[in-house]
Amino acid sequence: MQATKILSQEHRVIEGVLEALQTAAQSAGEGVYVRPAFFSEAADFIRGFADGCHHHKEEGVLFKMMVENGVPAQGGPVGVMLNEHELGRQYTRGMRAAAESWAQGDESARPAVIENALGYVGLLRQHILKEDNLLFPMADRVIQADKHAVVLAGFERVEHEETGEGLHEKYLALAERLRAEALGLPIGK
């Protein structure tokens, strides 16, 4: 199904930010200077793209269609994914709050930034593996072929009406900047 391919492609973008976030958190933990705002900007990406766009497509469109086609909403893979989305939101809120305190001069907030960043990275890497290798193939099997266009139309609605025109591109550019900064690469390479 084309919809699950779109979500898998978005996973590759998210993985780039996970790599950057892990690198920045580990560097900060080793005493290397990392801008506290790097973590706030990563939280912006997570809230706007990973959660606001990507998870919104999953929760508001794909998972609902899976449930309509016989996959239980609770106690099964959909329920696990929903719980992990919420845990990711908790890590993101914790990272943002600690990064804001650190940016205001509270050095004692640095460990909380690192802990929440690395917690999010670990959670999302496992989450993406489960979705790419288990949940998406399941969706491809259970959602009837005549419903694929409905899922794609729902994705378009999320991208253009609910998250706003141009935001997808904004977050792709932010992902690249975060990755370039964390990995010490020139932007655009």
C-alpha cells in the first residue's frame, strides 16, 4: 500500500533526527558544548513533524482504518503503538522543559535534557522497527484494496488542512539543519 510506504519514508527523516539527537545528547554528556536550543529545536521537529504530521497520519487515518478492518484498538499492535506515541510525547515535553531551563543558565537541567533525549531516541528506534516490520505489513494485509485511496486522501488532509501548507517542507529543512549541526556537516550536504 502506498500509504505505508509514505510513512516508512517519513521514518527515514525521523531517523536522521534521532541520529542527530543521540549525537548531541552524548556530546553534551561528555562535556562538549551543545546549544541548549538544539534540544528545543529537536522538540519542535518532534512536535511538528514526528508527532504533529507523521503520528497524526497514523493515529487519525491508518490506525482507524486498521480498526475498521478488524485489528483491535486496544491490547494489540495498535494499542502498543498508541502507548508508545504517548510515551514519546512525555520524553519530548521533559526534554523541552529541561532544555529551556538549561538555556536560562540552570546547568543542573543538562542531565534531564540528556536523559529525555536518549530515552526518546531509544523508544523511537524500537517503535520504528515495529511499525516498519510488523504493523505496516499488517496494515497492507488487512486494509481492503478499495480503501487504500481513502487512507491516502486522509494523509493529504492531514498534510494540507490540519498541519498547514508548507509545514512539511519547513520540518524537513529543520531536520537537515539539526543533523548537519550535530554531525558537524555543512548544511545541505
